[in-house]
Amino acid sequence: MNDLTCMALAAQEAAKATTYKTFDNPRVGAIIVQNNQIIATGHHEAFGQAHAEINAFNHLKDKNQIIGATVYVTLEPCSSAGKVGSCAKEMSTWGLRRVVVGSIDPNPTTNGQGIALLKAAGVEVDVLNTNHSACLNPEFYYYFQSKKPYVQLKLVVSKDGFVSAGHHKRTKLTDARADIDVHQERAAKSAIMIGSQTLLVDQPQLTVRLVAIDHQQPMRVVIDRRGRLQNSHFDFSNRWIIYTENVAFANQNHNVYLMTHGLAGVLRHLAQQNIQSVMIEGGPKLMNAFIAENLWQEMLIYETNATLGSGVPGVICKQMPESETRVGNALKRRYINN
């Protein structure tokens, strides 16, 4: 087996991970090869748990098999201690002959330092610069390369293209299976954003409820330009952020921030708070604002079987979908902003 074949197999291992479990961590796969045979595989399974290289090592029946072996890993082993310790530091004690890395980690806490640590321990390291890791983890790469959160627009529409029966009417369109899929998408994001109109009409919790997660709930973000929520009864103390152009409202609460540079400024501010990805769950008005300023990377449209006849029209994407799958009563279309 050559290096590219082994790295492709490591990428297949990485793809076994689910984004709603790895959360802000990238999906990473690793395989251990000895005498041209794969002797162990592993992938990062959940946020805060062991990384791919460590899982592969732990899957060895005989740990002495690692001596003189080669590890193929889709992303550079981390150098920082983080939540689970430095993978590169631990790997440097295994007696490896070689480590082959698919991509250098864009996270500045590692970014070449993991490779340097392994080399300093006498391990041969090669970097293939494949795109496997970037394709598996678009949010992770976009955040660290652009210094902005990855923006996913998400909208549920009826068969005839409406998001609700009226501007002030809460309308349920998805069934239970589609709801689970939406919550899996939510669970993979650092934050969920809506507009004040959506909050006032639907009063959503904006939490992950239908799938089990071990990581923290996404940050809940509201765009309230006029300050309509200033005298509301909502409790914004628990992981809420509000952005407004109302100076009095911004001065009144510690988690209400003044919008001085529009939506682009909001995204920059969220990035400074380590928000890697944002799902925009607001209505068509907020989504169209992101589209108009070209501030989105991905769009999800759940077209359900329901027919409304009239109401609030949704957003239309003119490009071809990247993928199309059936989830419950909805046809889920994913669009990528190239």
C-alpha cells in the first residue's frame, strides 16, 4: 500500500465520526501500518474524548506492535495539552518509525508544532497535503483560515414554498424524524442565530433536545436591531447574546452588544468568542440579509410535504444543490456557496 492509499483509508475512518458528536473538534481518522498491513484503526468519536491516533493505538491487541510502525493520520497530531493531552507528545514515546500527515492543522495552537515535536523525538514525518480533512471539516478550516465563523443558513418550507401561514403565526411543518435531523445539525454548531421577530412569534428554545450530546449547548444569538426585546419578559442570562442598534438597550445589559458594523461585524465579534460555526434559523428576512451581503457558506432547505396555499414565502436558492436526501416528511437540500 502506498501513502495516498493509506491516507484515503484513514479518511474513510474519519468519516465514521458524526459532526454533532465531535462538535467544534474536527473529524479525524488514523490507521497504524506494520509490514504493509493495517494493524489498527481509530477515529475521534466525540468532543472532549480521545483523538484518532490514541484510539487507534488503544485498538492494538499487542501494544508492542507499535514499535517501528507507521501512523497515517488525516490531520496533524495536536501539540497542545487541551482536554485530552498532546497526541504528538504521547506518540513520540511509542517507538514509531514514521508518521504520515494528511494536512497541517490550521489551529494556531498546533499548526506545525505537532510535527516539530515528533521530529525532535526522532520520528520521520511526511505531509501529503491532501484535501481529505478540509472536505470532512469545512467549518473547522473556514474558521481558522478566515477568522470568521462558518455560516449555515437553515430554512423549513412547505411544498409550495412558504415558511409559515402568516407573519404572526407559528407554523409547524416538520415531522419527528425531520426534527431529529435538524437537531443533529444544531448540535454540530457553536451558535444558533435568529431575528427578534422569530423570537417574539415562535419563542424557540434554540437548544439541542432530540439527540444526546456530551458537549455544551450552542450559544443562542438574536439580531434585534430596533431593540424590540428591551422590555420583554425573556430571560437572556443563560448563553444568550443579543446584537442591537439601540444604544440604550445595549447599555442596559451585559450580554447585549451594539451593532456598529452590521452582520459582518457581528460575525467578527462571534469569532473573537471562539464561535466556529453559526446556524441561521431566523426567518427569510434575516437569511436574505446574509445572502445579500454574501456572508454564508452553506444553506439547508427542508422542503416538507405540507401545503399552506399562502403565507410568508421562503428563500429560493438558484444554484444546484450539493446533496439531496429524504428525512422524514422533508426533502433536505444542501447548497454550498462557492
